[in-house]
Amino acid sequence: MGRIISQGFVDSLKRKAKRLERERRELTHSQALDLIAQQEGYENWSLLARNVERCTGMKRVTERYPYTIHLRGIARDSKRELTMRLSSKHPAAHYEKQHWIHWTLQGGSRRSDSEATAVMTDPGERNLWHRLVRAQRMVSFLDATDLRASRSTRAVYGSHSIPGCFDHDCLWKDPEGRYIVTVEPYMRWGHPDEIRSLCDSNEWQYELLPKGYGLWLPCDASCGPECESHTRMFVISPKRQGGDLQATVRAILSMPRLWPDIVADTAPCLSV
Ligand SMILES: [Zn+2]
């Protein structure tokens, strides 16, 4: 499994290596760095540094929207705070009620504020980390597709309940009031075949997106082509009042595939 770390975290590791070097005079500077990298699960410092370059290089793509959201995540188990900065098309309040975001805006943020602080708390740091990353993916998904979360399940499923094979499903409405459904099964344990046959029998159009796209737990840069441990996204346009499937798919595929720059207030050890 790969490991994602931010530049802020690397700087704290460098300081740690300096301290180690002072304590153990026999070590050279590069030996101290290698030892610190090994504590973080890397073979040596240059491998760790390469990972960071990859992570920070990709996230720059996001700096293209007029609004900034400072997202603070508070983990109750470790008492640590993880922070992240998002660039968005709309003010933070626009995203508050969307699927899976669940953050609280601080300091009475108004709908027009170009900067806002949002807070997320979680009992566990690892889960919090996933929620922060998911919120980031969700914001870029909403910005790319112009969809909004919808609760009108009756419009799509009629009197039926949401199909049991729909893992991590979300219902969306486009600006014209048409519906799109996204479903994200784990490919190994999920229900991809059931989803396909359900769509076929209802005459719902669908596309299965390539690996690495999606909201719940898509593949990351460390996954090989054989990976089946992550989720993949089906984009579905229902027969009744269905939205433009191809336009939605194109918008999602245009999303920057990025690594978040999460900074912790003390040195974290975050693996994904
Ligand atoms: Zn994967």
C-alpha cells in the first residue's frame, strides 16, 4: 500500500533527522535521513522524497477556482488536527448539504465569502483522514459536473426501494432538473455484475469509469493495474428524467486526479 505525505510533514521529518544527527554523532546527515525515512516505512530518504514530489506536484492543478475553503479535521483519539486547503468554484456554504461532506462552517460564513473555515470532527484519525480526502474529491466532483445532491428517490426508483446492489450510491440532480445516479462498488466484493444487469433490465444507461475516478475509495497512484481492492464508479442515467450520461462522464474524467495536501499539527503517520 502506498503512503501519502505532505510537504509540511516532510519538513518536520527533516527537523527530526537533524535532532537525531546531533544525538548520535556517528551518523552522517544522509544516514540520519534514511533512518527517519525507515521509521516511516520507506526503504530510504530518496524514496520518501520521490513520493512527496509526486503528491505535491499533482495538487497544484486545483488552484484554479475563486473560493478557498480551509478545512480543519479534528481527531478525538489522537487529539490532533489535520488541515487542508481547497480551491472551489462556489463559496463553502454551497457544499455543506451535499453527500458525504458533513462539515460545519465556522464563524458565520456567508454565501458570498471568498474564504471560509469548515470543521470536521471524528473519533478516529484514520477515518477522519478518509473523510477529508472524500470531501475534497466531492468538492471537485461537484465543481466539474455542476450536479447537486438530491433526495428525490421516488422520482428515480418510484415506489421501489434503492436496489441492494447499489453500494455507496448517490442521487444527483443537474441544473435542468434531470437525475444522475452514481454507485461505487468494491470490484472484488461488490456487485458490479448485478448493477449491470439491473441497469440493462430497467433500460438505464450506464458507464463504468476507469480506475482512479470516483468519490468513495478510488485507486490511488500506488495501485497497479491488477488492483481490485478499491471502488469503481458506475455513472447511471435513469430512463425517467435521466441526465446527460456522456456529458457527466466527460466532466468527471476531466477532474484533476490529485493527492491532497493534508498538514497535521504534529507529525502524523498516515497510511492509506
Ligand atoms: Zn487500487
